[in-house]
Amino acid sequence: MVHILETLDEYLCSIFTGNDGTAVAVHSVLTIKFGMFLCRKLCNKCSSKLCHNLFNKYTFKAQICWRFHSTRRLEEAYKVVKTKCQSKKLPQDVNPKAVFACNELDLKEVKVYGFDYDYTLACYKPSLEHLLYNLGRQTLIEQYKYPTEISTLEYRPGFAVRGLHYDVEKGVLLKLDSFLQIQFGTVYKGLKALSNDEVLHLYKNRMIPIAYVEGSTRNSSDSHSKMVQLADLFSVPEMTLICNVADYFERNHIDFHPEILFRDIKSSIRNSHPVMHKVVGQNVAEYIETNNKMRPFFDRLVNAGKKLFLVTNSPYHFVNKGMELLVGPDWKDYFDVLIVQARKPRFFTDVSRPIRVFDERSGTHIWDRVTKLEKGIIYYEGTVKQLQELTGWKGHQVLYFGDHPYSDLADVTLEHGWRTGAIITELTHEIATLNNPEFKKNANWLQMLTQLIEDHQDCEDPEEQLVLAKWMGERDKLRHDIKYVFNKQFGSVFRTYHNPTYFSRRLFRFADIYTSNLTNLLSYSVNHTFYPRRGVMPHEYISYFV
């Protein structure tokens, strides 16, 4: 009997192991189980120690072999997908000066071009953010009697990005996606990043109710939202000042109300604008990016018979200084209508607010009734209703450009049918990041790894679940790395880890086209039609090509 067992052991071992000492085939598991069966039968008839040793040996070998084969298919699948990813040709670079379409726009139908001024015609240098921050901080100390120690809190370039929400109730700055979900890793209280557990403790859920974000019209007694979105570039230094001061209060154990802090800082920044206008007007080249393509851009529109108008919230003397730098002293000759201090978004929503004439020499408005809009005259306040009635410019024949999805674009497209273009200066940085070869590799691998996880996520074997957990860890690191290269704290303006941001959702809804700079339109004819990319819906083919 001992001879039989030794022969069986030698045979099973020859099947179980290959030349490299590893299991060679799935059928070896079955062979070992057959050996265990024979050993069990023999052990029942024999008390030999050899029988028991062989039985234990085959039991151990079966466990090792089964573990190997239960994970081998996942490891092979990973290798195949990884090899495929590495063999793929990287996508072509995105043109950073391109114009991107959210909705089909035929420029042949556009007869009138309208413009905002700040961050649309005039693109500011980072020095303006420092100026606004310092002026706001000074106002907090002098007018609102905040501790003088906050004068040492310096501006942090690149800390915040446009489109974040500030929770005035909880004192938290965070980033939401288009489904009102919080993006973990982008929630800050002061300068401290909150952990996922801390975020869930605050909000109980990753999904924020729409009434909390946007307010509710059903209950007039509680119609105000608890969150404020900071959607223009003027709000970036505002967000940084909020976080710096909140961090100072937290470190020094000073009790404060988050909403009062927010209102005070917002007011201090807003009240600093007249001083900012004066400082910038005295040295426009230090604060405004020069653009030698602006004049050719206006020339082409005028030569094509297009009408031009300007509607801005900024005062005339401030706009005049900037436009003289960008276009020249005769800049007003390009515009058929000029409206300053328009008080947008009220300019687009108010029904009755008289338009007035602004006297350049005295710097004040004239009381005369305005019955027509004349070229070369500066106008003040008014409403879009009056603008349309006095000019006859209506509907799809008007294309208006601005940088703010809400105060510039939302009402004119929803209520008046104007076509709209958004100037998003952050696109330059975003596209430069997208075009980085390392980013492309990581983004490709993230997409393929996610699909691999989805395809194998339903396995129940504990060993396979460990492999999946390893893949999930790799995916989490990739997502963090991709976020980090856009902005260390908050990531991309346009994306959370995989969904569009709340800002993107509103931008794509209210803007027909968007680009990084107004003069990028020089690369397209005045008769060009912009077509949106056909997006793939979740239920459609991944690709129409096999």
C-alpha cells in the first residue's frame, strides 16, 4: 500500500508542477482532488502515518492551486488591458485657441455682436487678483474692524478655482458636480481639507438637496439657498480671503458666524472696486493683458456689416482706459451702442429702469429722456427691453459674449433668445494640462482600468476580491493624480473625478460657444457654422467603428 501511495504522490506531483515550480493547468486541481479522495479511502482502511501526511499535503496543494487559478484570470485580464492601453496611440492635442460649440451656431445669422468688458474684452493679469485681495483685506480691518493681525495673511495664488460653492451655514468651501454631488477631496474649512468622514458627518449624504444649493420657491419663508456659487474670476481672491480669515479665526479660537464672515468679505471686496478702478486706470499695462488682435477683430466685424455694442457693469473712465490700451483712442468708433454701469443681471431682468446719457466731461449722467440710441454717446443703466426696442435687435440675430454664465448669459438666452458666447480664460491652463502626454496616458489607463473593474466586479471569491481591491486602490490614485495636476486643492474647473462640474453644467446650458479669448474667433470666418460634438449617451455604442 505504501508503494501505491508513493507512486501516486510522484504522479500527482509531476502533474501539479511545471518546470518553473508553478501550477500549469486548471485540471491539476481536479487531479489533486482525486488524490485526496484516494488517500481518504486508504486512510479509512489504514492507520499509516504516510496516508495522513499525503492527505494533508494534497489538501494544502489544492488550496494553493485553487488560489492561483482563482486570481490568474484576473491577472491575465489586467495584463491584456494594460498592454492594449500602452499600445494605443495617444489622442491628438486640443487646440488651445479653438472655439468649442455646445449648441449649433451659424454666424451667418448673426447681425449684431455684443460684449461685456471685464474678463471678456479685457483679460486681467494675476496682479489684479493680488490687488483685489489686498484692498478687501484692508477694508475688513479699517471699516469692519477685523483684527489687524489679518494684515499678515497673504494672497495664495492658485488656491481656489472658479465655480466653487461656499456653504454660508457651515463655513465650508466645496466643489459640486452636475448631479449636486460633493467631490470628496475638495472640501475645505478655512485652509484645512476635510476628510470624507468629516464631510459625511457635516452633510449626512454625498448628494446635496437642490433647495439647499439653489433655494426653493415653494416655501417663501425659506426660499434662500444655503450655498453661494462663486462663478466669476473676481470671486477667486474673495474665496481665498474667506479661507485665510476663517483659518486665522480657527487657529486663534475666535468664534465667528460663517455667513457674517462671507457677507463682510463680499462687501469689502465690492466696496474696494472704486479704488481698484482708480489704481488700474493709473497703470493699465500692469493689470491688463495687451492683445494686438483686438483691433483686427473689430475691423473684420465692422467690414462685414455687423453692428457692435457694449454692456458692462464697470464705470466709463475705467473701461475707456482699458480699451485705449487694447484698441486705441478711437475705440468708441467701432461700437454702435455703449452702455456702462448697467447693473447686470438687473439690466437683463428689470422691466422699468430708464436708460440715461452719461456726460464724459462732467462724469455724471444727464436727466434728458432717451428716445434713441446714437453712436458715440455713452449710456448709463437701462434695461435690455429698452435696448431691443430702441435698436430693433432681437432674438437669434444677436450674439452676446461674457464671462459669467449667470449674470451675462442666462437671462438673455432663456428670456430673449439671444445667442451667447462665454470667454473662459482658464481654458488655456486646462487644455495645456490635457495635452500633456503623461496626462493622456493616465487618463486613458484610468478609463480602461475602470472598465476592467466594472467587467469583473461581481466575483465572489475572496482572493479575487483582494485583486479587485488592489485595482480600486490604483484607480483612486490615478483619479487623485489627474485632479492634482489641474489644481492641488480643487482640481479642474470643468470636471470632478468623472462627472462635469456644476459650473460646467450651467456653462453648457447657457453658452452656445465658448473659448479662452475673444480674438480666437479670428481663426473662423464670419460665416462659419459651429457644430457641437455628437456625445455618446450611456445607452449608445461606445464607438460606431469596430
